[in-house]
Amino acid sequence: MNKKTANLLVNHWAIYGRTRLVHEKDRPLMPEVLKTSGIHAIGRSGDGIFFTTMAFRESPHAAFSRMGVAQPPPLVDDYTMWAVLMPKERFQQYQTTSDPDLLFRVAQNISRNFHPVIQRLIQHADVDYTMRVTFKAGRKPSVWPNARVIFMGDAVHAMPLTGAHGGNTALRDARLLADKLETAMKQEEDFETAIADYYHEMSKYAFREVEASKTMMKRFR
């Protein structure tokens, strides 16, 4: 086990997956309606595919340079993240695998029941970024810990990818926590009070987003 020593320890882990958007003969594979949309879910009851697009407003290279980041950006191209959704009962034989090639073939097989545009999007995806993701939904604790180990993002309010609420909620957590700690330092207050205030305010919006994401899952029943 790794040991950490610090005044504060922030625990943040993410449930995330993506595939790069590939262009075919200089023509985007992305359907026009996906360029400005959030999530599109399609499919029969209990089975579906959804998408969300990432179109950078600023070149990642330019953004890293502007912010003085020396390392190259991990992503430079616009992409579409897609997910094939199915009940775990239909996924039993694959629930322990992390083999991207196998998971990609499963996704391709399922996509054959969908529109040809959807089939092309999956067919041209980056296989190496194909991964298995288990949907989880966090439960609001009745009591928050009174300690200098702070939880944020998926570490405290994991939610299904439906709705694409998880990332923005985690960023909101980070901003709120930073504000609380900065105020405590300026006013020479103890960190415990700042942390308690953070948990109190975070829980109000975060678990609303969890419930909203769970509601969106109903379309796949």
C-alpha cells in the first residue's frame, strides 16, 4: 500500500472511456445532429448505444502552450465517445475481461442491429481505447467523515454515463473545494470547518445529478 503524508489528501477516481473520432476520406463520420448535441440513445428495450461528442474549442497544443504546460496533450483530435449498453445478464461471459480487441468485437456484433451510420462509427473507432465499464450510482452518506481525507468526483458520487453529468460534477467539486480551502486559509480558519462546508454544499447538487443519470437509464429497460 502506498503511504501519503500531507495536510490534506483528496481522493478522486473516475469511471471513463472514450474512442477517437476517425475521419474517412476527409469526411467526418459524425452525424450532423451529434455535432451540437449531448447524448443520443437508441435501441430496443434493454439494449442501446449512446454517444457524446468532444469538439475542442481551442487546439489542445495551443491551450497547453498558453497555460505553460511543458508536456504534450494526451488528445489532439475531436472525438466521439460511444457506449454499447446492455443488462449485465447478457454480458456474463465478458464481465472479467479487459481485452480491448474482444470487447470491440462484442460492440461490433451488437451494432449490426443498428443504423449503418452507427455501425460505421463503431467500425472506425480506436480499438485500443475500447474498455469495459460497469455503471454504478453512489448513495448519499448519512454522515460525512470528519477527517482531512477529502472525497470528490466518482469517489463519492459515481453515476452512470447517461447524461454525461459525471465530469462536470467532478469539476464543480474541485472548484467548490478550492474556494472553501482558500477562504479558510485567508481567514485563518481550521480546515475541518471548510471540509464540512464543502461536503454540505456538494451533496446538494451532486446527488441530484446522480438521480438524473439514473432516471435516464430507464430508457434501456
